[in-house]
Amino acid sequence: MSQTRNSSSPRKFRAPGRVNLIGEHTDYNDGFVMPVAINLSVFASVWSRDDRRLQIRSENFNDEIEFDLDDPQPAPRGHWSDYAIGVAVMLERAGHRLRGARLELRGEVPVGSGLSSSAAVEVATACALVANSDLNIDRRELALLCQRAENEFVGARVGIMDQFVSLFGEAQRALLLDCRSLDYRLLPLPDTVNLVICNTMVKHELASSAYNERRAECEAGVKYLAQFLPHVKALRDVTLGQLEQYGRDLPEVVYRRCRHVITENVRVLAAAEALERHDLYRFGELMRGSHFSLRDDYAVSSSELDLMVELAYMSDGIYGARMTGGGFGGCTVNIVDVQSVEQVTSFIARQYEHITKLRPEIYVCEASNGAEEIR
């Protein structure tokens, strides 16, 4: 006999993916980021069950799993379902007792593109499970629980940015987030531009191990600099002048990692000022500087990403372009005049395929609202 109630009338939720305009690898250094929630989402439909089991189906993977909420030692499976189950586990550990549910997930955020499909799955799942269980949880707490799911259950040491903007994003707005305090403010994105995201269709295998290496290098820099600057808890607390003064004896690779994070935080705050002044040209200059720093100091770009950025700057109607996301493949983000979108996307796609023999996917996006229930 089915344990599902009201099977004909699920509640439905959507949670957007995101693109980060500027502020890369600053989030886990307590720094500043500027993501945008985009109009590519993960959708969750939820039906209540009478027991304490989760039945989770992914339309994208044509796969289904079951999970017992009373399992005393839940363990990841190395499977897409870890992102959803991890959220349930963290909600339970935080004292939020869940009802059993049947959950169906459908995603339109491309997996592996750097547009944060994982955070969208987590947030859509969290919203569905919270509503199904008649819980009332503050969105900040929900973002942190989703981050913990990825950190502690999935095992990826991500910062808070992706989950936060998936919950707090707004249409026609970029979100400036202080990753230490979680204070944020919304910044205007003019309707005269589109966000054009170009997927290189490449994801190099070393991405996740290199991500953890970069974190460790940043932590090594903080530990060293704190000997001279006792107030320093994260690279967010260090100025470029202080790095130059006290970091001379750091290993060169650690010095460069620190320099990227410190200068990137400065660029993010300058970019916020540029948006508030509606100065897209200045914003674009800062995006270019961010890409060069990610390429040269943080060493997370790739030949495909560099090519994609180079092609963008050969196009008319581009304000700014840079790699976005963790790096080693994935996507670039471009700020493009709406009148030039077709011409720009056609040029980049044609030239990129001609040079690499890879056909890129290009998504023309707008800033969208954060997670919400849909009728």
C-alpha cells in the first residue's frame, strides 16, 4: 500500500542557479562576492508520506533512491542524491524533525558548468522538505544548512555564496554579499544588458582536488601572516600593503594565491560602486582584471576559458568578460548590450568551435528571483 498522501496535488518549488559576476575564490576567505540568481532553476515537487522515509527521484538522471530519516548513521553514496539527502540530514541534526516525503527533482541548470546546480538542488530540496513538514526556518539558517550539507555530507568545502544567492536573489539585481557577516545589498543591473554565459564544454579532472589545494594555500598564508598581524583571521583581513610588507618570505605560490584573494576583494567593492553609478565600462574593466588574476595568480583558468574571454573582447557590444565558478573549465560570464547579444553569441560560438572543435553551449540569462513556491 502506498505511503503517499494527497498524491494528486504536490507542492512545487523552484530554486535558481547562479552566475558570479565578480569575486571568485573569495567566499571561503570571508571575503566579498557578487553573484546573480539566474533564470535557470531546479524544480522540486513534494508529496507528504505517512512514514519517515524520503523517496527521491531525479528526472534528469532517470533514477530514484529511498532514505530512512531515522537512519542513525547516514552516509553519502557518491551519487547525485547526496545533495538532497545531505540537506535532510542537516535539517534533522539542527533539530528540525521532518515528515516523510516523495520528492521529484527536475533541473535545467547544466550540471558541471559552474552555474551551481548542486546548490539549486539543495535549496529546492530544503524549501520542499521545510514546507512539507510545516517548519518555519529563517532563510539565512536555511542557506547555512544547505552549505553544511555540501561541506559535511557531500564533502565539498564550498563557501556560502551559492546557497545564499539561490535564496536571496532578486530579478534585475546583483547581490553584494559579505561572506563573513552575511550582510548583503542588492545592486541594480540595467535592462539594457543581458548576462551571456558561455560553457566551454570542458571540465578538467583536477578541479576538485585543486580547489581544496587552493583553500589549503590560503589557510597557510593566513597562518603565516597572523604571526605579524594578530587580528588576521582570514585573507579578508589583509591589505595588499600588508601582504607586501610581511609576506616576502612566503612560498611564491602561497604569496600569489593570497594576492589574488586580497586584490579580488578590492575589485568586488569597486564593482559595486560602478554598478551603483551605472558605469558598465568600469565594471567591465574590473571583470577583466579579475580574469587575469584568476589566470596568473590563482592558476584556476584553462586554455579554453582564456580563449572564450579573448573572443568576447574581440566582439562589439561587450562590457566585460571573465571566467566564473571554480575554474579549470566550465563557463565564462559576459555583460553584453541587449542589441548585440545575437551577434556576440554567434561570433564566440563560431570561433570557439573552429579553434577547439568543441561546440559551446551559450545561455542568455537574466537576473531572477530567489527560491520560491510556484503554483
